[in-house]
Amino acid sequence: MKSVPVLVFVLLVSASAFAQETAPPPEKPQEAPAEKPVEKAAPKPSAQEILKKMEALNNGFADQKMEIRLSIIEGDGSRKSYDMTLLQKGDSKRLVHFTSGELKGMSTLVESRDSVHVYLPGFKKVRRVAAHNMNQSVAGSDLSSEDMAQVSWATDWNLKLDKEDDSSYWLLLTPKQPGGSYTRVVHRVAKDSFVQQETHYYNAAGEEVKRFINSDVTDFHGVKRSKLITVSDPRTKRRTEMELKDFVVNQGLKDSLFTVRELQWGK
Amino acid sequence: MNLRAPGLLLLLATLSCGEHSDGLERLEALYPTPKPKTEEERPIDDIGTPMCNGLDGNWAVRLVQKGTIEPLGQPWDLTVTDLFLASKSQAGTEMQLRFCNQDVAILADGKRTTLGQPETPATLKSALYLHPLRVPLPGDGTFAARDVVWLWGLEGLANPLTDALPTKADYQGDARVIDQDNDSFPGVTVNVLSPSGQRYMVRRGIFTFEPGRLALSNQWLTGVLVHQLTEHALGASNTTLETAAPITPRAEGTMYQLRCVGSTYTCASLEKDHAALFKDAPR
Amino acid sequence: MSRTALALGLFAAGLARADWTDMISLSGRLESDIRFDIDDYRGEKPGDGFRFSINRNDAIVHAEIKPFDNVVGVLDARLRFYGFNEANSLPALADRNKVDPFSVQLDQAYVAVKGVPFSWLDIKGGRMQLTWGSADIFNQVDFANSRDFYDPMDYARKVPNEMLGVDLYPAPWLTISAVWIPVFKPAMLPPSTSLAFGIDRDTNGCLQGFPAPPLEPSQTRELMGLFSSVDPCSLNFSTPEVRLFMPQNGIADSQVAVKAQFSFDNLEFGLHYYRGRFGFPVAYNAVAHANVSTDDPTKVDVRYIAEVLYPRIQVAGFDFSYSAEWLADIGIVGEIAVIFPEEVTFGLRAYQGNTRLYEASATNVASTPFVKATVGLDYTFTKWLYVNVMYLRGFFDEFNDRYGVHNYAVATAELKFLNDALLVRLAGILNIDDLSNVANPQLTWVAAPGVEVLAGAFIFGGSTVPTDPFEYAARSKFGQRAAGRSFAYLKMRLTF
């Protein structure tokens, strides 16, 4: 008997992981914004404004296409990598294709948190993904589906400005609804650009269980993005690196691409 | 575009396969049950060592007489088959046919019926066997004869060919009527299958044997037979049997057939096997 | 057909005008699979020995050719080397195909066109493998392709078939699919299946028994009584010959499957209809010929010839998948199929020479509708523990014949270790009615991205002997030898 659900990894690679190194963020989807310095004299923004600008940088395009290499680096330095292509429309619909490794051929469609479908090449069928699968690791990395499904923090999290230093705002978020894997999340946002620089996740015991570090801001076809995101569990020696191999925006991706029809067509 | 939900429900409600695959029918197609063998196909008894030379030798004889009767107003086909064992007389002037059995088949509207069908009791067979039908021979080695009379229950007719036969009304005291089968009933007694009973009767057959053809093998002698059969009932166990329907002869299919058999061949074998015995007779 | 021709035309035109490398995406797998029988009593006769049963290598290629955005040609091909020498003579050693036999299998080869001639319509035609239904593997509403059971490890495989299909998307929440399959293809069965008709002999080769046919037990007693007066050692039973009574390839024998799939927030369900044939055979008739042996007049040669058929069916089905937010997001799936079968009467004859000794018949499949169903729950308890349980009413191959539709519990637990590099899967199926079972423990090691090493065992449990020698349904599902032998396996797989 063949394993039934083992391949139901839900890869919901969030664009938020690759924080954009451009400023200021547009209010609406637009063409790739030009780099522009932040005016220092501006009044101190509220926590909500900081978060809004940060998310606009992450998701503020009509569509995005990313080529990503996900590398898992063990404490001894050994490494294994998986390639994937992520297509995103607005700030909710995503289509992810695994293009290497044992998951190659698997595709995941996220229309909302309640509507996730995965195409399983071994079974030649599309399967609806139940919500309980969201805490599964993605290909054994430090990322869970739940982490990567997170798009907009404003909706489900309470927010306050925890602290600030010369270069950064520190936003403290707590879940509006209990039951998730994290009881507290902290974002470090650059004061000058509102780029998401770090994110720290804490469990109920107050331990930091996951950490995202954005680095190596690179110009991709006129849009700056962090080329490297390092994800780690501070309690272990391993880490996961997400390297952005390519990034393009506003390619005119059609809504019809982000449908179950597309997921199963021609497979 | 909307789903035609009521149509779907209707479809589900009317689902029924209604087909049937029958394994026995399939087996019958693969391994057909052999049809019961016809009389002609049945194996026959040993006919002994046939030794015939010209007309000399022992012969099994079949006289096939076709005719029509109309007991109920409609013509029914009738086939009377008389079976004999035959050999030439010691003087060589006649062929003596010793009666073995008579088989009568009646077809009503093409289907076999037992209505009015007679059977020959053993006592009558024995009695007829003792008085062979004598067919005079031309003497030139051929086989042919005209107006050969064969009487049942009668003797001493002044003009056997033409005398009127006694009837129930006038047979009393007629010396020509004899109890040939010694069963205390006048004439001869035949059993009738349906309606079941016995008929006491006299009978005359007049045969013309057209010149026969002797096969090169000398195993067969066949020819055209012309016949005329007259039966009068003198009584019956059942009054409905007292009326004997007149028989109208038909020429088509009426014939005589002789097959050379061994000296040990018996009436019992001929009675049982005649269909198969004569199936290969030259036509 | 004209749309398929159109698609093929577009496809050919695309190939002619564009750089083909831009249009083709390739993927695939290399697999090696070694299996070793670990029981010695489930073979043709006890004591068959422990041996390698599979030693094969597969190269699998999946190609998608897209000459246009809305046209794709899909090709799934498999080159399989079996790994066992088939040469049995000196000249055969000069034949590579005998020494190293192989086959080329084409699982899929079809063309699909999207949005032509209407935006809400997709059409496809060619050789396909479709899977319909919400449940995992045990899909009761899935009839378009017959199952490929040649390999008991790979129950998900289908026998590819040529078909024409349309998918209609009239609304975001509704998909209507229909396929027409002109020619019926039966399910493939494991090599052990013939043991279902196998004769039991003792170590001296003397007859011990033969499987009960689908007759009333009293009829089977009468049948076996024919042989009771004969010394079992004098009966030369040849290997039963089982023939297929296949449908004609007329239009009336083609198959149609239709489904309407509805999708809402956390609920999806589908309505299904199928008209065609059941992919697994049921017993139709049998004939035994017993004749005095020409070689040894003291012996009786017995030849047993049976026919099986694929019953015509109509099916009304329903399936759903539901994510229960109110119950810890547990996933629930279900499928139910109401099958309306044709009536099948089993007929049997026994002959000695040309003389029919025995004839009997009995209803093997009643015309009354019956139900097959699957209900399943799955839940991810932790990052490293996933559990899936299912209840089945009716295994893949079960039909409402005299063997009947049985009840099963299926459970799978998956435990991940070493950051998902090591996966332990414990899977099992229990026949609730006769308690026979199959267990499949497996260890998967992801040695490198795309490289998996799998080791495990496939173990059958249950009695190999029927509880009643005169009762057709008295054989245990997984215990009977026809289910196959238990084995251990080692696989390596590279996905590229």
C-alpha cells in the first residue's frame, strides 16, 4: 500500500519572507517603485502605520514571480536544497511549483487560508488540504506551512510598538485568537525604509522558537529585495536559507492561473 | 450555467442495469448438448455376413407406403412402413417376405400425432410371419411384380384383387373372415394408441413392384412401389375405433427397399434398426 | 474527435514554429526495487522456498509539451527492466531480451486544450489515467480507469486507457467533467491471482481439495461428491484454465463517466455517474472434463476451464472532503457509490468423456443495487506525527457476488525524524469480517534532495484455508494464497 498523505506538505511561501528594500511602500499595487529615501522629518508613525508600510512593500504589486532555492544546513555544515517557483497575485493567491527533489512536480495553490489545494503527481490528482496540515515542516526545513502562509499580520494579530532604536522599530504582535503555534511575534522594521529585517517567534513558554533574518538586499529588475532569508530555531544548530534566485513583478499574471483548474490542467 | 439538479435526481431514480449474463447459457453455447439421435443415426445391430448374389440371399425388406387420410376432414399425411425378412423360395419363382412389423406415422399439420395410430401386437406379427407375402419373380433375374395381394384376417377370396371386403355389418357368417391371430376376435386385432383401444379388422394390400434396381454391390435392391390399402373394421374395444378412415395412396415416396443381410439377422433387429439400416439405400 | 484533431494540429504547428526546448518540461524518476519473499507457505504449494520475487529497475519520464499557453501534450513513459533471466536454452543466451527482459509502458499520452472554443471549457483526448474521488487511494467513485494491481505495493496505479474528456467551469464553485472511454480495459491482477483457482495437493501430489465455485454449498457438495469415490492420488488435475469473457468493442460497450464537483469554503463534494463495466472479473462459468488417462489407465485426467466476465454496471456516486474547524481542523473525506449491476448467473458442468455428469447454476451477482463506501479522517498531531484512518465498505476488487462486499479498517501512521529525513510509516488494513490483514511497515530515508531509500515489508495475515470448503465466500481476504506472498523490499528512487 502506498503512503497516502505523506506528501501533503503545504508550501505557502510568503512574499513577506523576502522583505523588499524599497521605500516608501505604495498604497496600491503599482509598477516597480523607484528607490527613494525616507524623509527624516516625518512624524513618528504608529505601529499600525509601520506594519502597513512594511506589508505594502512585501505585497504591493499586481503580481510577483520568484525563483527560490530552499537550503537546509545542518549543524555539521551539510546542506540539501530544493528549488521552487512561486507565483503570487495580490496579497492572497499563490501558486507554488516544486521544481527539484523528491517533491518535484508537486504544486500547491493557496486561494485563502481556508482553501488550499495540492496537486500530487504520484496520484495524478488534486487534493484539498485540511488545516491541520499547516504545522507540517516544508521539506524538512525550519519553515512550517503555517509560517509561510502568513501574509497579512494586521488581520489576525494585535499590534503595538514595543520599542525602537536608531535604525529600527520593534513591533510586538500577539494573536487575536489563541490556538496557533506562537504566542508572540516580534518584527524588526527598518526606520528608513520600512523593510522587514527580522522576525522572532515565541512559544507559550516564552522561548524563541524561530527566527527570520533578511539580508543581502539585491536589485531584481529594478526592485530591491532581500536575496537571502535565514530561518533558524535558536535552540538548534541547523538553519534554513531561502535564496531568491530571481524576482520579477507585474508580469500580468491572470487570475485564472490561480485556480484548481490550472492546478490540474495538463498534468 | 447551472447544474440540472432535478434532471440528475431523475437519472439516479431511473438507474437500473437490467442486463443478465447466464453462465449456463454460455456453457450451452460452448458445449452444445448433443441432440437426441434420430432413428437413422442410432447404432444398429450386427447384420451378420451378407451374402447375396443376384436375388439369392437373405434380405431385409422395407415397403414404404405414403398416403393420406382424412379422419377429421383435413388431410393428414400417412406413412405405413412394412418390414419383412425375405429370401427366394426354394424353387426360385418367388420372393417370400416374412412380416416382422408395421410402423405407421401420422402427421397432422406437419406434426406427428398418435391419433388413430395403430401398433401391431406380437400375436399378429407371429401370425403374419407364418404366412409370407409372396412376390412372384419374372424369372429373368430381375425383380418386378404386379397386383400382389396381401390379406389380413381374410382367406379364400374368389377375386382377391376386386372382391369387396366384409364390413362390420355383414362379416357375421362370412367364411372368408378368419381369426388369424387366434385372439377370439374376428380378423386381426391391432392396437390403437389414441384413442386407446383395439380394432378388429380385415385388411387388403395390393402392391405393384415396379422393376427394381440391383446395386452393383448386390447389397441393395430398390424400386418404386404402387400400393392400394383397404381396411374394414369389424369391431373395436371402443366404438370410436370402429370407423377406419380410407387411405388415399400417394406415389411420391412410396417405394420398396431390400438390403442384403446375413442369415442370422432377425426381425427384432430389423424392427429396431430399420431407419438406420435403410438410410443409405440408393434412391 | 475534431477538437482533438484541432489540438493535435495546434500542437504540431507549435512544434514547427518554436524552439522545442522552450516548450518541453521534463521530469521523472529512476527506481530500483528488490523484493524477497519472506514466507514459505503462501505460494503455489507449501515449501516453495524463500526467493527474490522482484528485481526491477524503472526509468520514468514525464514530459509536458506546451506549444501554446492553452495547449499541452502530456507524456508519461516507463522503461522497465525486470531483472530476471528468461533464457532457458543455450541459443536464448544470445538474446539480450531474454537475458535481460524489459518492457516499455506508456502510462499517458494525451493532448489537452484549455478554453477552446469557450473560455469555460477544457477538452482533452488520448491515453490517460484519471483519478476521481476525495479519499486517499480507496476511491469508490473512480471507474474511468481500471486498477493496475500487478504490483500490490502500488495500488494507486491505473491501467491507462484512451478516452475523450471535457471539463466545464461554469462557476468558480462548480466543475463538471465528463469522459467517454470507447474501449473497456480490465484491471491488471497480481500473478498470484491464479491461485484463487489453484488445486490443493499434499506433498505426494495427491488432491486435497479445490476451491469452491460460486454455487450453493449443497451444489458444491454434490460436485465434490463426484470425485469422492476416486482415489485422490489418481486424479491428475491440470492447472485450471481461466479465460476472460470480454465485451465486444461495440459502441454499446463503451463507458461514460460524469461528475459535478462543488467547492465551497471548507467543503467540497461531487456527484458522480458512471455507465460501463466493473474492472475486476467475476466468475461466470466453469466446466470440468474428467477422462481416463491415456498414459496410465489407472489415473483420471481432470481439466478445469473457467470463464470470468466483467459485469455491466451503472453507478451513482457522491464524495466529499471537509475540514472541520470546529473539531481541531480535522480532515474528513467520504465516498459512496451505489452500484446497479447486471445479474450474473454462474453455470457449471462436469463431463466424463462426452457424458455430462453434473450441471448446476446459481446466482453469482444479483441485480439488486449495492453500496461501496469509504469514510476517512486524518490529522497531523505534531510536526512529526500524522495519522490517517479509514473505514471501507468494499475493497477495490469486491463486487456483490457470492464473495460479497466486506468491511475494512485502514490505518496509517507516519512518524518523521531527523528533520523529515527519516520517515517511518506504519500502515495496515484489517478485514473486519474475517480478521485477515495486511501490514506494511516502511522506513524512508531522504538521503539527499530527490534521493530516497525505502525499506519495508508487506506482510499478509489470515488463514490460507477456507473456513468451509463448500462455501465460495469462506476464503479470507488477505489470508488466501491468491493475495500473494509476504515480502520484504528495498527501493531506491531518484526524482529529477
